[in-house]
Amino acid sequence: MSSIRSRLAAGILIASAVCFSVGSHLVSAEPAAGAVQDADLAFAALRAIGQEQAPADLASDDNGRWHILHSMRMREAALKFYRDFPGDPRRWEAAVMYYPLNMHVFPGAGRYAATVRELIDAALSATDIEDRWWQAAKEIQIDDVLGQAQRLKSNYGVSVEPLPIRRLIEELETRFPDSPAVLSAQVGYVNLLKLHDPASAEAWMARLATSPNRMVAQTMTGQLRILRMKQEPAQIAFTAIDGRRVDLQSLRGKVVLLDFWATTCGPCIAEQPNIKAAYEKYHRQGFEVIGISLDGKAGGPQVEKFIAKHQLPWPQVLDEETEADSLSRRFGIVAIPTQLLLDRDGLLVSDAARGETLQKLLEGLF
């Protein structure tokens, strides 16, 4: 859900033997022949690859394959520039551009990940790197470390000492205290703490709620509101797109799913059939769904069209864009889909009620 990780999880479709055809040495012994003009041409070609767009008329599967192949070309061109022009400061931008796929799910990820880490380590210790590329490299490093730790805990039950990860985030925060990247890193760190020790996660969130970084403080304050819904029901009331008045207070005695989503969010769209199936199965027993669309007011017609096309019967509201009225900001929602499941007393059952998890939770509640 982070901005880096959202790139093309469909990369799992490509065989590792194809994906890792580039050389294993990051920097060649001799730079490519030619002077600055050759580097300029090579970098212009790399940038041109990055600006390519998929044809608009591609079918869904073909579109996915196009993006995979495009990412592979980008990665290979980025590494080639890095190797061919070891004295060009733009090599650090190329190093960052080498990370166009999700290294945690890509076949042969061990070799790919090792190359990424070597590039990023070199970038972070470079003296001729621009601030923006140092920041991007640090974000990649943090994302990688968090991903490793989360997989070890989720897949193998192995806990990772969180302090070294916190120090990496502090290095980013010290250099760029107001950067959105700090928020992304802190959210990832909190999610990791939730896997290890929910109490320590809540304590860390409370500390971050007083952060001088306004985005971090606002988000963590909102996410603490979600956690506190385990003890105290939230007060939410609004008028839905279709004119229905919705008030959580009036829904006491029913199980309610709050679905934060958007028509522009692929995973959100993919989740809708699962929600609809749950609604059709449990609605008569007292299950309600409330959709909170983050498409914005301008996206209203698109949301209404989607609702009609997919025959979604539950109420939907367009989240307000003003800070005072926005439900997503009120609850610190920084990634979608986010689905909050409330029990009959209005108390939080889960803040990650998606996919099979939603179905299992509902089986327990009905």
C-alpha cells in the first residue's frame, strides 16, 4: 500500500531466468567510450522509457503484461546507465529507477533484491547525490527492511528487533523532517509493531501523535481513534449519495463494515465482489455496509456509475475534501482499501477486514 510497493505485483508472472538477464557486476571496470554527450543520450533514452504509456485499448491481461515488460526494460536500462557512467551524478537517479517492481514477490527476488540493496547502499553513502535521490534511496531501504521483517513474522513467526529499523527512519526524519516519506515509513513501522506487540504499537502511535511532522501527527491521531473504537463506538453520520441518512448510532444491534475505497483503486475494485457476497449472505441477519469513497466530489458521477453497474445496494458517501469534515483524515486513513468491521455494539472487531478475513470474522459474528 506504500507508494513504492504499489508497483505491479503481477510481476510474479515472469520467469526469473528472463528477469535477471543483466550482468551481476554493478560497475564495470571501464566506463563506456564517449564523453558527456554519450551519457546525455543514454540518460535521455532512460527517461524516455520511464515516460512511456501503455496503449489505451489493451485488454486487462495484456495491459498487465505490458507493464511487466516495461518495468523490466526500465530496470535493465537503469542498471546499464549506472554501470556505463560511474562518474555521472545522474547514476543515482538511475539507481532509484532500478526499483520499478515489488522485489518481495518477484521470482528470483534474492538476486534482484541483492542488486537493489547494493545500489541503494552505494547511493546512501555517495557524496555527489542530490537530496531528492538520497531521500528516495532511504525510503527504498526502509521499505525493504520493513518488508523483510513483516514477512518473517507473518510467514515464519520470527520476530525482528525493531530498534535498528526505527533508527533508519530517524535518519530520514533528521534530514527531511517534513517529508511525506516520513509518514509512509512511520505507518509501515507501526504496522510491523502491530504484528509483534499491539501494546507497543499503540504506545508508539501515541508518541507520534505529538510529532512536529503535521502529517504524521494527524495520521496517528486518527489511527488512535480507530484503536479506541474497541472500547468506545465512533459517532459517524452523513447523507449518502442517494439521499439516505446514515447514522452509526441508529445501526446499533447490527454488524457494520466501513469500507474506505475509490473507483481508481485496483485492490478496492477487486474487493467489491467479496463485500457484495458477504452482504447478500448476511444482510438479512443484520449485516450492513457503508461505503466511503475517496474519489472526491469531482468523482461523484464516476462513483454513481460504478454503483449502478455493479448493483451495490448499500449507502455510499463521497468523503469530504476539507480537513474538518473528512472521514479518511479523521481516522488517519493513508491506504485503501481500508475496511473496519464493527460489532453489534458499534465496537471495532478488525481494522483489516478484507478477503477471507472478512468472511471468517462474519462467520464468528453470525
